[in-house]
Amino acid sequence: MTEKALEIVKINDPSLYGLESDILAVGDALLEVSGRPAHDQLDYHYYTSRDQVVRLKVHRKNGSVRDIQIDADLLQKLDIAFSPMDFRRCRCKCPFCFVDQMPKGMRRSLYFKDEDTRLSFLYGNFTTMNDITETEVDKIIEQQLSPQYVSVHAVDRGLREWVFGRPMKRDILATLRKLAESGITLHTQVVLCPGKNDAAHLDETIRALEALDSNVGSLAVVPVGLTRHREGLHDIEPYDKRGMETVIDQVEAYQERFLQGERKSRFVFLSDEWYIESGRRLPEYSTYEELPQLDNGVGMTRHFLNEIKEDIEDVGVPERLDECQIVTGTLGSVVFRSYILPLLAERSDGLPHIVAVTNRFFGETVTVSGLLTLGDIREALLQVDSERKRIFLPPNMLNYEGKFLDGPTLEDLKRETSLRFIVPEGSIVHAFHDSIAREG
């Protein structure tokens, strides 16, 4: 029930702060905060921050409803925790949705397709805004839930219906314009499919989004990601080298145009895969400006390289790196061999060995390390040099529980072999130093 959305699950003892001991209790639910409906934690924090004395309408766990007033500072000291928010699921049927390209039997959380602007604000998740209501738009504006991250993919209405696999209820440009003109920063993306929403359609999308408002801060162009588990989905081919080069040239022309224009920003950015997989040299670090879509893989490699350069200048490169091995995806192996090993070679005679893991679980077109399963990693480890016992694994191979995509944990892997696995918590250069220092 909606009125139970803000059910209290944890609260400090009110009597510790001079309040009635039962003024609020676990099991109570907040119906209104300062006269406004309280649907979620964002409502609670927003409305309780506006007044010195906060009015609450409380649905008590005994069934009664009570109005109370409480000093905002005391309310904060109660450190109330509420039941988890319910999040909207995506109803789109995009032919490239990674969730729909997942095989059965993976972790349950991997099958949740979220479509919630609150997650976009809190964590940078992309939404389509296809199902957003005017009430939700108004809430974003009132509470300034900014920035928002939006998957646009195309602006042509007919093409959008193909991309999203459903009729379009909302004029996306009108929605974005309203938000942007109300002070909401928007970062957008296009997942590009060969022969579908690229070429002239990409021109149209870039121009339309750039012209909306200066608060539409960036557009990321990302190549379609395809697994081998595509039963029942539209046929889509991945980009080949020539196709990638064509997209790079197209987008870089817009970057130069927008940089010289009123915006004074490149606005549209290519994710790193375009350059790495086509063999083009990555743009310089400054090209990515303020890194508005770093978590979307835009400028992530240059950012990583910049950190490595700074760490090398700070602490140097240790000797005996030839005793180390770095496990990574095929995309990462290109980065290490083309960019990182040359940096290390300037300061060290011995270099780490790169173990490139081919993704057989999802398919060889999936090249990033964060989508590797332990099954594929195990197969690659059969080929490693057993004398190089220090094995470095990228942190994105594991979730917050220390689990690989297919379920086993890092501890499971450690029990299988005498190799020593290291997952750097920060800088890989510092991790090199630490591992060698520990072993003498």
C-alpha cells in the first residue's frame, strides 16, 4: 500500500532526546510530511529539511492515525530508517537490452530492469522516461533531483518505437526541454546499432539534443553490446572496424563544431570501445572535459592512464614486475599492451604478463572484464605461467559480496589453486608495491 511506503524499521529511542518514548516507533508509517504526501525517502528528506518544526501524519502500527509536530533537529537525531523503496521496472523491449540477453541461472539481481528516475538521481542509472508521469516530472523539478541520466537512442518517433519495442507515450524532447529549462542537468546516451539509429538518424539525434538547452550537458554514444544469448530478439550485427571508424569521424566532426560554437563544449562523446576496438588512438585526457559520463565508459581508460602516470611519478615502479600477471578481458588486454606496459617499461626492466580472458559465456563480442565469469577465468588460468604466482584481478569482476557473475566467490577460487590473487582496492601501481613488499 502506498501509505506504507515510509514504514519505520529502525529508530533511536525518542526518550533519549526529551521526547515521548512512543511518539514514533518501529512499525509506524509516515503518510504526510509538512502537509505533503510522503511516498519515499526522498520526500521525507526534502520536506523535513525545509522547516524548523516538522508536521507528520503518522499511521500507527495499532491502526490509528496521529498528527505530531517535532523539532527538525530532534527528528534528525532519531536517525530513522525506513523500509526499502519499491522501484519501477522497465517495460521496454529494446533489442539490445543486456538483461534480455542473459542466460538463465545467474544471480537474481542481474535480471532486474530498473526504470526509476530516483535511481538515476542517486546512482546515475539510465532511464528512458517513457513511463514517467507529469507528477514525477514535477517532483524532479521541485526537489531538484539533478542530474538525471536518460537513454534517448533516437529522436525520430517511429524509430524510437522500434528501439524501445513499444508505442511511445511521451514526447521525449518536450520532456527533456521542460526538465532542462527548470534547472535539471541531463546526461543522455545513444546505444548505436548498425543500419538502425546511426548515420543520418544519429545526426538528427545529436543536433536535436544539443539544441534543447545548455542543461542538457552531454550525450554519450555507445556501441551496441551483443551476447550469444539472443533467442527471440531482432537480428543485430556488431560494428566492424570500418563502421567504428565512420562513427568516430562523424562524432568528432560534431565535437569540433560544438566546441567552437556557443556551447564551448564538445557535448557529444564516444565511449572508449570505439577507439580501442577500431585501433584508433584514444583522445587526450583533456578531450573528455569534466568527464560527465565516466561511469558510462566515456574517458574511463584515459582517466585510468592518468591515475597510473600520477602514481608512477609519486611512488615509482617496483622491480620484479615480471613475477606478476594481470587477468583482464580482451578489451583491457589491448589497453594494457598499447598504453600501460609502455609506461611501466620506462621505469622497469621486467613487465607483468597480461592474461587476456576470452568471454565464451556471453560470447566473444563481449570484451569487458566486468562481464567475465569465473568459468572463463578458470580456463584462462590454465594457461598462466605457474612461476608467476601473483595474479591481479580487476575489481569490477566481483560484486560487493565478493562474487563473480556466475556465483562463486574469490575465496572459492583461492581454494582451488596455490596462486595468490590480488584485487586492488585503488591504484594498481600501489598494489604492485604492496604485494612485493609483503612477500619481500
